[in-house]
Amino acid sequence: MIQARAIHKHFGALHVLRGVDLAVAERELVFVIGPSGSGKSTLLRCLNRLEEPSSGSIVIDGIDLLDKRTDINRVRQRIGMVFQSFNLYPHMTALGNVTLAVRKVGGKSRAEADAIGLAALERVGLADRADHHPAQLSGGQQQRVAIARAVALEPRVMLFDEPTSALDPELVGGVLKVMRELRESGMTMVVVSHEMGFARSAADRVIFMADGAIVEQGTPEAVFGAPVEARTRAFIGQIQRHA
Amino acid sequence: MSFLDTFFNAAVMARYAPDILRGLLVTIRLAALVVVTGLGTGLALALLRSLGIRPLNWAIVFVVDAFRALPPLIIIVLIYFGLPGAGWAPSPFVSTWVSLALVLMAFAEEIFWAGLTAIPAGQWEAARSTGLGFGQTLAHVVLPQALRLTIPPLTNRTIAITKGTALGSVVALSEILGAASSAVSNSYNPSPLTLGTAAYLVLFIPVVAFGRWVETRFAWKR
């Protein structure tokens, strides 16, 4: 589903990604961990070209993402993205947030889009909040609306950039439950997060990144239980101490 | 002569009321044109600037800074007395309109631009990640939020500049102040100025109230 090869990203003099290769199979859930500044968010943002890689190649669902002839707006419909800070549109209702791109990019009528949007909100358990504005929703509810906004476009891949990091602890569960249901429905997912419990129970593969490169990867049991690299061991030791 | 005879002379007021009324109509037409064209061109410049074309942005910033720096009266005088030398002789009305519209355009551009840049990058990213293009994101996500932010400073500035229609009296435009001044000279009595003051209040108090209404109307639920 995703083939990223030799991705390099420079921010001025800063070399943030140093030749990352990432292949994600259909229906696979890949979990990316790593210290802050390791390049994991940048990698994720390269996968829908919110960041332009300095070099390398990315093919998603058979489409060359970095080809100048690729209509990036078409491709992005197929790649859902969920952000740490939700980024809901504050001037629109939950339903308005979910249906905007369905109408404007998907070309659906308002009635069709509303039906699609309500179904997406139903999926995240918030159909009864359809006419609430983001400020009237809890952080967890906002993030679920953000997930519905991506899901409504029927993406082939979903990218999650620390989806629970900005949430109060008691709200994390609801978001993870929605993500788990998405995974069970067969969605291909790349998740940057520190929710180890979720990774253990839902991830097919865990990738540990440091200094702009993949240091180690494997099943959750292998990476969390018996990490090979010293840096992985140190990092996992640290986050488990605080978990 | 008593205070009342000086400033509230009923005979003088009655005689010059039609002039002041005509002046009021001129001021209303002028103000409406200034507001529409000034805000419209200001928004257009801010949107052009958001495209991020560097030489164009330098030009926009230069023009905007110039018209924010110059006193409106100087611009009116330059256009009315200066442009005929360049082959175009605008009327007092057009000179005043163009001058005030340029000043409002400059301030409005800065206010709209500040509103656009105040919208967090995450809003752009979220919209673009759903496949919305630059223009769609601007039109449906960023601009509606930016406009709400800009309403209070914009109404203030619009009112301040629209009041500048009184400057048209300097180039013999018979708007409220111009009409009142002529009436004062002709009648040797300042009562027409009282009428003029009343006309400004009648015109601008509703404008100020409208501005306040717009501010509350467009404050969205937080």
C-alpha cells in the first residue's frame, strides 16, 4: 500500500530524515515510536506531502506521490490524516467539518454529503453531536470528529500524528477504541504515538526511529519485549518508567 | 446676540436645511462608495498577498505603507490639484472618493492580512490533507475565520476613514461640512454648522450601531 524509499528531508542545515525506507502492506497497522526530534512526524507528513521530501520516492496505492504530474489533491483524499491538535474548523459544526471535503473535493451534493457525514460521525459514536461546534466538544470528541472527517472520504490509508498526546488521560480510551475499530475494519494505518498498550494489542509492526533513521523494527512483542539495539532499549525503558 | 440665536437660529436653519440635506445625500453616496471600494480592494490585495509571490508582495507592502503614512487630506489635494497636470481632472467628488478609498484599502489590507496570518497553520494542513486546494481552503476554512477576527478593527477603521468625507469640503465638494460652511459664510451665522453636526450624528450613529451588531452577530460559539 505504501512504498517509501530513501526519504531524505532537510530543513535548511538540519537533516531530519536520513534515508528512510518504509513499506506498509494493505490492512497493516504500523506503529512508529521514537524520541522527540527523531523525524517520525516529519516522515508521516511526507507521506501525504504536507512536507515535501528533499529526495526519495513515495508510492501510495500505486500512485507516485512525488511525480509532478500527480494531482496531489486527488491523492490526499485517499490518505486520511489525523493531527495531534485535532485542527477542526472552529466556525463549522461537527457535521460541517466532516462534510466540507466530501462536498468540495468529492463533488457530492449537500444531502449526499450529510448522509455520508452522519454515517462517519455514527462510526465514531458522535452522531448526536453533529450540530455541535468544536468548542462545545471535549478534546476526545473533537479528535473523533477529526477521525470522522478523514474517514468520510473513504481513504485507503490513515495517518495518525500523535492522536492522543493532547488529550486528558480519561479521554484517550474513546479515541483508541475508534482507532481499534478502524483497524478491525481493515484500514491500513500508520500511527505515530506513545500509547504502548494500544501498540501491543493493535499493531502489526513497531518501528523505532532515532536521529532521522529507522533503528529497529519488528512485532510489538519483539521491539517492546526484547529490543536488540541499545538506543531502543534505553527509549523503551524511559517511556515504560513513565507509563 | 444670544447663544441660541447664534447656534440655533431657527430662521437660518430653515433657510439652509435643504442645502445641508443635499450635502447629507452627497456624504451618504460618497461614504457608501468609499466603504465598498476600499474594503473590496483591501481584501483583494490581502488575498493576492497570501499567494506569496515575493515581488508582488513588496509592491503591495510599499503601496499600503504609503497610503497608511500619508494624511488623507494631502492625498485629496494631490489628486484634485495635481492630477489635472497629468491630463486627468477628477471632480471634487471623485477626488475625495478615490483618496479615501485608497486610504481605507491600505488599512483594510493590513487588517485582513493580519487576520489571515492569525489562522493557525494546522487549519491549512487539516484542510489540505483532505484534498482541498489552496483556493478552496482559503475560501471555506481560512477566510471565514479571518473575517470574524477582523470585524472589530475593521469597523473601527472604516468608521474613522468614512468620517474623512468631511475633508472633501477642502476641494469644494458640497458634502455636509462643505454645504454647512457655505451656509455659514452666506448667512453670517453658525447655525448651519449645528445642522451639519446633527446630520453627521444621524448618519454615523446607525453606522456605529451596525458595526456593533455585526461584531456580535459574527462572534461564533466558543
